Amino acid sequence: MAEDHPGVGEGIHNELSVGTPQAPPANPSDQHSSPTSNAPMSIPTKTMQDLLHPPRDLALMRRRLFEVKDKIELQVHEFDCYWPYIDNVWVRQHKAGTDKTGRYITDYYACRLQRPTYTPKTDTPRREGQPSRKKQIREGGTCQMRLKTIRYEGGYKGYTIMRIGDDTQHTHDLDHIDKIKRTSVLMEVARSEVMKGYMPASVFTVMNVDYQRLCDAGGKYLNRNDVRNASQHWRQEHKEELRVHEGYKYDHGNGIVKHIEGPSPATVNGDTQVLDPALQGVHALPPGTLRFPESQRGFLKQYLPSENATLSESGFPHVTLTYATSMDSSLTLAPGMQTHLSGLESKAMTHYLRSKHDAIIVGVGTATADDPALNCRLEGAGGYGGLGWQGQPRPVIIDPGARWMITPQSKIIQTVMQGKGRGPWVIIAPGFAMDPMRLEMLKHYGGKYLGLTQFDNRYRLRWEAILKALAAEGIKSVMIEGGGMVINDLLQPENAGYINSMVVTVAPTYLGRGGVGVSPAPRHDHTGRPMPLVRFRDVRWLPMGEDCVMCGKMPVPVQQGLGAPMVMRPGENYGTVVS
């Protein structure tokens, strides 16, 4: 049965020779260079496999790279994989070069329709024997959409893609560009197949085997002339007979049709191994990847920042306090001793929480004692099945005295090198600074340090200054994980108002005395009588494996303004248990 797409059966006799098909030249170099030309013909970088087995979510990524609604971050291999599928839209304007550090390389692109309208000349002379070309008017000057790509070359490699200029969207859709210009992937695939000795008509038919995938790759309007044009130079220099693909035949009046019925082969050329449809699109995930069930995510939703989180009216990010504790409110068995409390289920929940925040904050004590990676290992996060660094929070270390001895062997740096996490930011106090080698290494891996100058009455960095400094860097949500000094300080009455929500995992164990506990300094009323520091509202409990998770929101202070005492309101809802 003939493929129902334009161009399949047109002009077949011009390409099909009568007789026994011959194999392509045995010498590979004969396929890519002309005996009469000094310059070798370039070897195609894309093959039929790039069309039959495209990158996952290709249609979605083409749409994102077309619209560029927000900043897009991709690792280098991801950019190299997806960009050729959208290069029919964007035309490079100029290269800005590198910055003074040599780490950042910037390129500027404009929509193809920004170029002036082109009207072909009718009297252009042609060399003797050279066929005339039918050129069409190329529309232009109708879209001013522009973007820039910034490639980082340091301890890791990646691209940042962002829109620039006043125009925030195209004046046309992606389908319109696909109609007037083909992607380099399509043209490279077509050329590579013809260079193997296959007829353009046969190549076009095979490219249309999975029409939906062809459309996802921008080939909705691909026709047989496109295939002929892509391979014209090679065919002019190689006059050997071309053949149809294995499993196909020429049917008079119908063009190239399938000859063998059955399941689609894994490859088109010779390999008849059939892929299990259930395994198609399945990608191996790195060891340690965690899964958190969808059924439990709804429970946490009301305690998390919104999808499009914004700063509060006071200019602070959303703050979620979360940690794992024993039944006697201890975090560790002893100061400086790493202690595992969370079960597998609640650990997966913690990584889900990380994926929903822009940054994670820990103190220098935790960073030194635990050597944490401070990344997100949830399935679908960047480095764990996701693209770029999506879902990967920014690690932030509160280190007023610049004590953290970061090295290339630190887990946090190893995750950066593996493309599974972001470079850390270090918050330090004035009068302290990292030594030049540590500072340069921090920058090399995409991190930096932030110097603050505001202290509280105990000569500690003020939370107000910390949170506003992060907000100024574009952080809209923060997850504070520890350690004990950080948590206890944040729960003090003058700081507790910065907390929006709290997620605490309680493990079924007692650690005993001598460890680091969560127990803020006491608070007294005007008569000197002890009183509670804070009681959370909208509390819910959820059993999770052997652990139990408590979620709550910070009560609204009776006295308005941050730093006001947390007073319980009459009739507040203080909790429900979810089984």
C-alpha cells in the first residue's frame, strides 16, 4: 500500500534503473569524496536512527525552544541533541566571544523571519551544463524575536538559553516555520541515506514510516524534492545505480511500498531485530534514583511554594523548615556525628521537597560533618532522568567564618561534575574570606560566596539579611534542612515569623542524651512565667513507612510584622491525622 503523503510516486522512473541493484562502493571514502574535487564531501552527522529513535519529549522540547517563555538550562549533550531539531527557527546573528574569565561563551540568535524579504533575480547567469534553479520569494522582516545562548565551560559544562529584546513572542507559530524551512536533522538524515546508495524516493518513504515522529522532528511538510536537494551534490558525483531499502519495493503507479509485512524493525538497514514496544522510550536511570508516589504528593501540596512562586510583600522567599528527628527530638547521636534517621520512604519525600524549592540551606557544621551532596535524586530531576538542572535546588551554606573546607572530592562538587547538582553558594560574614584557591575552585564549579554585614544582638548573621540576599539572587523558595544550630536559631520568636511551613519526619527511635537536639531557648511572659515558643496550625500527620511525617503552617502573628511573638489564636485548627 502506498504511503499517503505528497511526492511518493512522482518521478520514480527518473531514479529507478532496470537491472540487479548494486551495493554501494566498498571503500567508505569513495562515498564521501569526489574523484574530481579537491575538497572532501562532509560526512552526515545524523542517520535514520535519529529520526526513528528521537530524543524523548522531542515535540515538547521543540515547543519550549521555539517559545523560550522562561530561562532554559541544558547540559551540553542535551543542547547538542535538541538544537538541530529547532535550527530551522533560529539563525545566529553574531558571536559575542568569551568573558574575561574565559568561562562564558555567548551567542545571539534571531528568528529566521527577521531577515529581509528575499526576491530572487531572474537573470542570474548559470554555468554551462548547470541546471537552472527555481527560486522562490523568501518572506522576511515579520518577526523580531531574539534569544541568546550562554555556554559555561568550567567544572561542568552547560547552556543557558534566554529571550532578549522587547518582543516576547513570535508573530507566527512553529508550524509556519516548519512549512518554509527544514531542520538540519531532516536534511542530514536524507543525505546520509542516499549516500548509502538508496533512492531519494525510497529514503522519503522510509522517513515517513512513523509519520507522527516525523512531525515531532519538524518534518510535517517534508517532500521528496527535499530529499533530492539534500543529496544532489553527492548524486551528481556518484552515478552508480541506486536501490530501494530492504523490505521495500517499487510498485508501478504507487511508488515505493512495503514489501514485507510485520512488526517494525529496530533499524531499517539490514537489522531485523524487533524491539518490544513496551520497552521503547524506557531510559536507564542512575543508581540511587528515588521515586516518590503520586498518591502522597497531594498531601504535601498546601505546605509547598506555588508552582509560580513569588516573593512575599516584604520581599522574602517562601521558607520551608524540614528535618528528621528522633522521638526525643534529637538530630544526631553526638555533635559532629552523622546519624541516619529517615527511612527510604521519607527520604524520597525529602528529595521531592527539594525538587520544589529553589535553594537548600544548611549550616557549616552540617556541611562539614555530613559532607552532603545537597542535590535532588528524585526521578525526573536533572541528572536523574530530567533535562538540564530542572528540579535541582541551589545549595547554600551558612558559613560566617569561612570554615568550610571545600575540595574537589566533596560530594557537593562531585555532583556538579556529574551534572547532577548545582554549584554551592557560601554566605560569609565581613572580615572573613576564603583563601584564593578555594574561592577560585568555588567559581570554577558554578558557585560563589555572598558577604553579609547585618548581625543580630548575639553577633550572628540576621535571617532577614540572609533571605533578602537570596531573594536578590532570584531565589523565590528556600528549604532549610539543618543542622541543630540553624534550626534552633530560626525557631526563636524573633525569627520564626520568616517560616511559612514546616515538614518534620519523626523516626521511631530514641537517640538518648548527648546528641544535638531541637530545643530553642525558652520564652517567658511579662511575669517571668515560661510559655510555648510557637504552635503550628493546619497540622496534618502522615505515616510514611516506619516514620511519621508532620506538616504544619506558621500561625499568623497577632502583632503584625515579622519578628512578632507567635501567639495561639482561639479556635485554631491544630491538626488532623492522615492514615
